Amino acid sequence: MIVVYDADCGVCQASVAWAKKRDRKGVLQFVGNDAPELPAGVSREETEHTLVVLDGAEKLVRAQGTARILRELGGWSLAGVLLRAPGVRQMADWAYVRFAENRHRISAALGMRICAVPGKKP
């Protein structure tokens, strides 16, 4: 499974480190959107506002992508199942979009590296 994420985002980097630590089966492959080539079907623009999970031929984003990652992380699989529940997924997608829009401010507030979003200041 391939996870493409915003490599310039402090919260994204911390989330990747968190998932790597818990990926005991080693099924997740992380690719920053700063890589010279992204996997087929994934655009750099898309990865600036959402993570993309490629699971075989399936492409998952926002809550669905997060849920799929959590399903692979042992004790977190129940949280992944909950994120896929009707109503919960829509609310999680809404929250994900709001969070992504403010990720540079959130990174700075948490003392993490600030996202390098051109033309934007924290």
C-alpha cells in the first residue's frame, strides 16, 4: 500500500512517523510529494491538500485513506472501521478539509516545522 503525503507539512511528517512506528507488518510505503516522480494517478496539486492512499487499483483520500491506514495498524483497526461508518466519514472528511486548510498554522502552533506553502504565512 502506498501513502502519498505533503512532505512540507509538520503535522503530515509527524503523522507519517507515527504510522511508521506502528506499521509492524511493514505494509505501508510512504512517498512524500517532493519525490521526483509520484505514483501513477497521483498529482502533486492533490497531495498539497490531502493524503492519497493507493491500495492496489483503489485510490482513497481524506477519511477513507486514513481509515485504510488505521486498519493496517493493529490496535487502531477499530478506529479505521469507525471512520468508514455512514455519517462519521462525511464529518471526518469535512474536518480533514478544514484541518488541511489550516495545517501550516496548526504545525506552527504545535511547534512543528511549518508547511512551505508558497505565498502563505502562518
